[in-house]
Amino acid sequence: MENYNHLKIEKKWQKEWEKSGIFKSPSKSKKKKFYSLIEFPYPSGEGLHVGHVRSNTAMDIISRKRRMEGFNVLYPIGWDAFGLPTENYAIKTSTPPEIVTKINTDNFRRQLKSLGFSFDWDREINTTDPKYYKWTQWIFLQMYKKGLAYKKKMIINWCPKDKIGLANEEVINGCCERCGTLVEKKEKEQWMLAITKYTERLHKDLDEVDYLPQIKTQQRNWIGKSEGAEIKFKIEKSKVKVGEVEVFTTRPDTIFGATYVVLSPEHELIEEFKNQNSKIKIDNLDEVLDYVAGAKKKDDIERTAEGKEKTGVEIKGIKAINSANGEEIPVWVADYVLVYYGTGAVMAVPAHDERDFEFATKYNLPIKEVIKNTSFPDACFLDEGILVNSSKFDGRNSEEVKKDITKFVGGEWVTKFKLRDWVFSRQRYWGEPIPLVHCEKCGTVPLPEKDLPLKLPKVDKYEPTDTGESPLANISKWVNTKCPKCKGNAKRETDTMPQWAGSSWYYLRYTDPKNNKKFADPKNLKYFTPVDWYNGGMEHTTLHLLYSRFWHKFLYDLKLVPTKEPYKKRTSHGMILAGGGEKMSKSKGNVVNPDTIVWTYGADTLRLYEMFMGPFDQSISWAEENIVGVRRFIERVWKIGNTYDFGNRTSKALESVLHKTVKKVSDDIETMSFNTAISSMMILVNEIEKEKKISKKDFEVFLKILSPFSPHLSEELWSILGNKKSISLEKWPKAVISKMEESEVTIAVQINGKFRAKFRAKKGVKTSEIEELVKGLEEVSKWLKGKKILKVVNIPDILVNFVTE
RNA sequence: GCCGGGAUGGCGGAAUUGGUAGACGCGCACGACUCAAAAUCGUGUGUCGAAAGACAUGGGAGUUCGAUUCUCCCUCCCGGCACCA
């Protein structure tokens, strides 16, 4: 027997698979389809991460199993190649980003191929390929035409280091998600996508998909649905109505306790105070404007940090009228009220809201109890309860009066969401150009479809400009163009799209990656979509998942895709951390290169190790010393396959273990419990080695269930055993229940719940028989001697418990 | 602060309609093979104890014949959100 030479064997089969094309997925097939998807990698300069190997192997195992179960499996791969790291690298080395991308994707491709993943390489896509981004631009234009893409002057999060505007989702603790630099505020015109028009559906349709519960929860929290009342409060000056302010509250039941109203600094009413012709005149305009200016200058961190001490200024000269009891109450402006949520104004109920309580205490505003509680007046009481001091609503319960009170004060019951529109423009080079033209006469004009793709022009410098414009703005030849409508002089939009654009629809392109006439043929979409199983990182559950669901729903409304939701099932994997439990990073020098492992131990070993190391959905530390365990397992299987003199009989006991293993592995793959699947196969191999005998047929059954995990080893042994066709074309084995059963069972004996002995008995043995059998056992009789048995608990074939006095 | 997940030997982890805690793997110890080492194979390996046995699943209470599993309280760790009215 030759030693197991992983280098030779793995290369051989990778070539073989490529030659035979058995992992290609025909777009036309009588078979049922199965679409399994991984998040396509960003081809970074660092090369493949061992984390990629973990998730790709998991979906590869599932894909290979599905193929053997008779499905036409689509398991595609591509590159999410636009983005900042490539651009930054290009700036640093003066290499065009497309060259950097080419080098990186070549490297990634080589690495992925060395791991034996069963991708359909014919369907490879790249978001930076004009043939691909033509359709990203096309979809954007459809959104533009439907009014979902709009330009808005707004205060954006600005990263001074990357010189780029960031979406809210990309700001982490007030810092840039990528480089950690403190984010500044900057006013700029930005392209927005009206994702909020889909909020309700994005929220509701989560009921229909099979996502891990945590993923659904995170999406729901991000969308942030809450129900409450919109209520108008009159604004009076010297007892005369001069206007009104609308507030949003989830607690209309506490309205009788509203002792003041707070406006956010950006509230529209404040603009009106400045207006000389306005009916609303206030006494301390300068003071108010000072405060507002100060608040606007502060960025989000300052507003929230600052020891969380709330500040505000009373707006003097006007009063609000509490719509519930007609009381005159003061109006304040304070930056703890956010302009972009609800109505940008709140009714403050200090007795029953922590923030209002803090503010009222600081500024000596009245605190009025309206929900009965014992802690008043030392602390606010947040729970719902029985109303007091609320005129005719006294004595009733919060829950039941909310809507009644809303009606009573003429308010409206509404649903609000935290989700805000998506800032879609970036002032960078390496992204899809936004295909719009600004014409002096016609305004903003979309490019006609025949002019797509609008290709990125060649530039000399990739640096963004300090004015905040994209480098594209410097290329006058490109910027100056003709208006598609009037043929007059016009300028191109110079902003590009964010990285999320290309990844919002890539799973659709896989169904028909080479189509030049459509983003995908409807027939292919009908056959392959939705994605049956999508696995990815937890870090993408809020952004990528939400964005792509939004794009999908938009396309669904245009009847361009056949399903409401893009992904039927979504799971996520845990991260692989470095030895000390830290993130792997270049700067810490703790990155594990999969190439090294593939060379020294082999791809099958790496695959098996990463699946065996721990629960798939949990983060886990890399531990190189454990790799040897799975390598030993592979070598033992290799030895059995090469040296055993296979007969045609397997012992009953071994047969039972085999079938249990088949069942366990089949079930565990479905629940992504790969670690226990592998452990059960190890147990089987231990048993085979103990008996030193197994039939060829049964050993082949084992090879089949091993093949998704260790495809190279399995193929090689399969062919050594004389099989001509690939093991991947075999049928997935079925566990035979009758063969799993054993005639004898081990029954545990407990005395008062404590384990004392075990014994073998025929299956289905009766309680009375057990008592006789057991009393003969010395370990049992010594505990029962002189004791009265009060009760016998018998769990058939598992356990018997004697309860004594 | 809120939401979600978690805590089990020296280490990674296994076990839930409540039923023999520690499967499987690593490590370690001893033995076989070897001139020797590595590799391999065999045996053992939760803690205390000579043994009988007792104690053990982050801590404390409870339900139960029986709790890693269910209930309540607490501690710590990880992830997400964070003045969202």
C-alpha cells in the first residue's frame, strides 16, 4: 500500500472533475433544482481566509449531498470585487484597480480550486465586469424611473480619512466601519434609495421565510417597528392659536401626564420662528437659534457621549396645549429628541419616561403621575398599569385605553419604523458609475439602455478629492457629454454606487450569467430561484440581507423575478478566530493561510478539520494541533480501503453501527451539525477496525456518506475498489431502520435516582422480569437490602429506578 | 440600558419530548514495535479517595423518583442595537 499522498490524489481528482464537468448545472433539466449559495467573496489582497473555507465547505457538503439525492444543484461562485481596499491599494501602488482585482481573483480562484469545492465554474461572475455592472446600472435606472432613487441635500456621515460618505449602517459607534476614523458631518447632495417604501413588506414577509431566529430578530430590530399615536398639540401665543405641533408616542395612555413638549433642533417649526411674517413670534429667538446651531455642529458622538447629560432651551413666548386636559404647557427644544424619528417632536411625560424624567429633574419641570405606582416621585415608572389623574380614564388599564385616548384627543393610530432611506452615492472611483446625466435644460436624465454599460473611464489618479467629489469629476472628457434627450451640453453624474449594489442582485445573475439582453432569462429565473439555502456571516444580516431583499421586492413588483423573497432559507456561520480568541488580522500577524494547510495536510484534512472543530454557528479559535486528529482518521480510512480483504459479510453489530451512522450523518448535514456527523463516522471506523472485517458493499456505503466531507479521498478509494464512475454520481444511501435495531439493550439501574448498575437484556423486557433480574445483581441487592421499595419507575429498554424509603 | 447567544475535564466539544454526564478528537501517562527516535498499535485518563464511595455541567434556590436539560434569582463572556419617544 502506498502512503496517502494528498498532493497527488487531490490534484488528480480536481482535474478529473473539471474534465468531466459533473458539477455543472444545466439551466434546462427534468430534475428538481436545488440552489445553494454562499456569500461571494471580496477578493482581497490577503487571499482566502480560513473562514471562507469553513462556510464554503459547509455548503459544498450540502450541495454534494443534494446532487447524490438526485437534484440538479446550482452551487455558483463569483467575486464581489468593487470596494475600498482595492482602491486604496491602487492608490498606494499606482496600479489600476482592475489589474489588482485580476491578480486577486486569480489567486482566490486557484485557492478555491485547490479545496475541491463543487462550484459550477462556468457561471463565475465579477461585479466589476462591465457586462455585469451594466445590469446593476440598469436596475438602478428602473428604480430611478419609479421614483425610488432621488437626490437629497443632507447631512451625511463623512469619513475624513477615506474621504467618503457613509450610510448610517456603515457608522459604528460614530466611527467609520472600515478604518475606525471618527466620522464627521458634512452637508452634501446624495443619491438616496427609498428603501423605506418597502419597510412594511420587508418586516412582514420575514414571517414567510426560513431564517435562523436570531437573523429574523436582528432584521426586525433594525427595521424597528413600533405602533403608537400621532397627536396634535395646539401652539398658542397669549391664548390665541398660532400653530400646532404633532408628536408621536407609543404611550398615549400617559398623555394626561405630559407636562411639556420638546422639539428637535432640526424641527421645521424652528425655521418658522425666524420668518418675520410668521404668526409665531417667540421671545428668546437668539437663545434658541444659538442652541440649535450648537446642536447641529455636534456630531452624533458628541450628542450621545458628553456623559449623556441632556441639554435644552425653553422656547419662550409660546405655549402648547395638552390636548387631553387643555393645560398650558411649555415648549422646549432639546437635542435628545431626534428629527428623523417619529415626527421630530415629543410630548414629555417625566413621570413615566426615563429621558423626560432626567430632563425634567434637571430643569425643574413638573412631574405628574398618571400611572399608579409606589416609587413615585423618586423615580419614573415605565411599566403600563392603572391610570390615575386622567379624568374619565381613571382606573382603567394602559393597554385598553391607548386607542380610546388617541381617539379622544383626535389623534391617529400609526406604525413607525426606525429604518431610514439608503444613502446610495459614494464619492469614489472603484464602483459602478451612476448612469445619469445632468442637463441644464432637461434636468437629470437617465442614460438610455443602449448606452449601458456606462464604463468607468481610465484615470491617472484614484485619490478622492478634498472637496468631497469623486475622482471622476476631474476627467472633463468623461464628465462633459451630450444630453440623451435634447442633445445639448450636459454633465455626467460623478458619484459611484456603494459596494452593496452589486451584491444586491448577484444571485439572480448566476442563473444566466452570460446573457447580454437581460439581467437573466425569465425561464432560468423561474427554474432556479428562489435560492433554497443561503449561508453567510452574521455581520451581513442587517445590511446585505436587507438591501438585497429590497432590490428583489422591487424587481418582483416589476414582474421581473418570480418570487417575493430571494432566499428561502438563511443560516449563518461562526467566525474563525486566531488562537487567543482574537480576530485574525494582518497587523497582528496571526492569519492562517489555507495554502499551507493544503500543502502539508491536504484539502480533505482542512475541510474535515474545519467541520469538526466545533458547532458551525459558533465562533471558534483556530487550533493547529488538532488537525492531526482528522488527518489520522483519513489515513485509517485509506488503510482500510487499501489493505482489507473485503468479504461479502458484515457482522450484525457492525451493520447496525453502519446504518445508525448513515442516519446520523444524513440528519446532521441538514442541521449543519457537521462536527457530530464526523464524530459518528469516526466511531464507525473504530468499530470496523475492531472487527477487521466489513463487506465491500457496506464499506462503499460508508465512502458515499464520507464523500461530501472528503471528496478526494472518497473518489480515490471508490476507484481503487473498481468503480468506474465518480462517487459523486452515486445515490445517497438510505439508513435501513430494521438493520439499526439490536435485539439486546443495556438497561441502567438507579436506586433513588442514582446510577448503580447496568445490565443487558432482551428488548422489550417487562418490569416484573426486570425486578427479578436486577435483584440478583450484587451492586443492586446491597442497596436494596432491608429497604422497602416504594415505587419502581421503568423507562422501557433504557432505565429502571427503584425508589426506597 | 435593550435585544440575541453562551458558560460542561488540561483543551475543542458531545448529550434536551427530563432518563447511565463527559461521545468523538487533541493532549497526557504507561505498554508493544525499534539499536534509537518518529510514525503506528494497545491500555488508561473528570476531581478527591488505597478502596468502598463521595463530589462534579458558572453561582444560588425550586419542581421531580430522576435536572447539563424545566422555573425563578444572580455573576461573567461574546455578538448586535443604542436618547427610536
